[in-house]
Amino acid sequence: MHTRTVSRAALLALFVAACSESPAPMELDPQFDFANGPSDLANVDRSQDNTQLLGFYDPESDLTVYVAAYSPICGTPDTGFHTTTQDAGGMQGAVNRLEKGRMFISLFQGPSSECGTPIGEGVGQFMFADNDFWSTGTRTNRVGWRINAKLELVHGGTASLVAVFKFLKREGQTVRETSFIRLTR
């Protein structure tokens, strides 16, 4: 009986001592990126892409923005920019895609093709997210882009750009769309 009491007392003391120490705070690596994660995940594919070209027109602001990995957008790739892409969930039938990176941004007044005359250009951050990249139709699909950039304006000066484009699709039909381009001088 004496041995059990001592053993219980020793275990209790050990437990109290272990729990009384505060764990060291976790330090996050400021360079952390999902692309730095483990490479051997069965349901995740990571890659880099430098062929991205995306554009959309916002009738409210009468601006068109294009994002690309190269400058000028209508020219030959020369900036070396790329996006980092992560696809996950292919084993479940719908691929979730997250893509982000520093990209070349061109801004145009009015509806324009990527080969028009820009009113501003610069480098900015681009992010794309899609919860059903291959549009399997098995669920509501949410797609969105976000662009943040500091642009050099053709007629002098700089401006900050925020552009957002997102939509929801259900059974092949767009049920909601939100887009805007904001330029702050």
C-alpha cells in the first residue's frame, strides 16, 4: 500500500511539474509559403507557372486590368515572374486551386485588349482561388482573383490599384458575380 501511495504521489508531482512549464512561443518563418510545405502529400500537387494571363473589365470604373508573368503584356516573356500553384483534393473528385505570386499589371481606360495602350503599369501581388478548378459540377463553385499593385501612370505619378473579381456558379449557371477595380492616386 505504501508503494502505491508513493507511486501516485511521484506521478502527480511529475505531472504538475510538466504542466507548470510554459511552452516556448512558436516562431513563424516570415518566408513561409504553402510551396515550402512537404512535397510528398498524396492529395496535393504544387507547381510554378509563368504563363498566366488574366484580364477583366469593370464597367463601374470604366477600367480594364490585365495580369501576366511578362512585360509588356502583349510582348515576349522577360520578367521572370511566376505564380506558385497548389492543387488539392483531386482524389475526392474536385480540385481546389490556390495560386499566387508577383505579376506584371497593366491598366487600361475603358474596355481593352491586352495589346491596347495602358494608362498605368507596374508590379503587384496576384492571388487566385477556385474550389472546383475543373468545374466538375458536383457542388457550388466559387472562383476569385485579387490584385494589389503600385502602378506608374503613363502621364506621370503613381497610383495604388486594388482589383477583385469573384463569382459563384451552381449547376453551370453563374448565380452571383462581384467585381471592381479601384485606383487611388
